[in-house]
Amino acid sequence: MAYYVILANFTDQGFRAIKDTTKRAEAFKAMAAKSGVKVHSLFWTLGQYDVVTVAEANDDVAAIALSLSVAALGNIRTQTLRAFDATQMQEISVR
């Protein structure tokens, strides 16, 4: 399994319906589970990004498909980053 950090910003549509943001987050988690992606954490944040999610997926395709599917709903724009934990970095650095 691979880790991903999904950075999101609300669109104008997302801001207009901000009162539903926690409901949309639960729907996102359900969508992720159906596609085999496990959401470890989801945070609303101050600063450059409005939402930061840490997820785990079998591969890049599953992670990007989820990001694109949720972005297609029109409430957020996403940027997906592949992340590596300490064990993975150790494997990378010894090669």
C-alpha cells in the first residue's frame, strides 16, 4: 500500500455550500472506501490549503482516480502527493 497526501481548496461552489462540508467529507470517505482507498485522516486547515487528507491506496491509479472523482463534483480542486514513511525511505536510500 502507498501513502498519499491530498491537498484541497474549495471552489466558489464549495464555499457557497460550506455548511455541508462535514457531510461531504463523510461522503468522500465512503467513496474512498468503495474504491479501496483508506482515509487515515482529514483536516480542515488554515493557510494555503483548505483541507488536507492522508490516505492509503494500492497504487497511484486508485489514488488519482479518487482525487479526480471528488474534484469532478465541483466543490474542491485537489493536488495529490505520493508520500513515503520512514521504512520506505530506508529502502529507497539503501538502493
